[in-house]
Amino acid sequence: MSDDKDRILIGLKYAAVLESLTDDSLSSLAGALEGDIKDTFAKVAGLSAEAYASPATLGGAIRDGIARRRTSHDAGIILGEPCTQHCIEKLGDASEDPTLEQLQAVLPEAVEKFGLDAVRLMVVQYSRSLAGFRQLVATDPRFANASNNTSVMVRIVDEDAQAAKRAVRKERKERERATKLKQSGR
């Protein structure tokens, strides 16, 4: 599978997980970020300098920024990063391609420390590339829903309305053309 296709599919999975999170959860995940990663996330989500100062509205600002900038993929990776780093440390050498059993051994501590939402974001990141994560998604319903039930919003086009808009534009362009011809003396 191509890298572009993988990125699109993972982006859809991140979008599904992020959409399922509450504003409080988004605020909590963003508030747990530290240093440069916090600044990077603010840029990705288009947050103002004052956004972190108001936890009550931070979740909504994050949701709006991610939707406006279409950055579910990048935002999901960053919000799950503290959990990911923790699990990499706990897995040690096995972190390159952990088995389902190794994941099941470290996930309870990760869920306790970072919350299920952060773990779900981490699982999305590796759900297409690592066998242990694919098995986890296939066997654990906490992660299966977020990773497998991605939905795509399809824009339904009203052809009659579009035709009416085209007709109005065509008339306007004809009037503009006629006005230019009249002004040039032809």
C-alpha cells in the first residue's frame, strides 16, 4: 500500500477518534503536552497564544482549529506522543514491533497514566504498520471502534442549485462583457 494511502487512512482514523473525544478530554490531552511539543501542537491546531490559559474553552478551540486546518493526522500524533514515548520506554527493545501480549502488558499502566483517549490515539498511529497493534485493534473493542469505523462525510450536491448558480454567473459575465465593449466604444 502506498504511503499516501496509508496517511489518508490513518488520517481518517485519527479524525474518528478526535471526533469522539469530549472537549474536556481534548483540553486535558493538550494540557499534558510540555515544551516544544506543546508549541508545535498550538501551531498545528492554530491556537492563539492565550488558548492554554483558558482550559474551559481550550477543547473547543482545538476542535475548531483541527477542523479548520484539516490537521487530524498531525494533531492525533502529537496528542498521543506522551503516551507513545512512555510505551516505547516500557517496551524497550520490543518497541520496534511489539507482540499483542507485550502491548497488553504495558497498556493498563498507559491507560491509568494517560487515559484511554491518549492510548487510542497511540494505537491509531501504529495500527497499519505493526502486527501487534493490528491484532490489538482486531481483538480489543476499545480500539476497534475508533480504528475501524471511520466515516467519511460526503458532500451531497444539489444539481439544480448548482445549475442556477452557473446561470447567474453566466449572466453576470455577459453583462460585464457588454459593459466593457460599450466603454471601449465598440
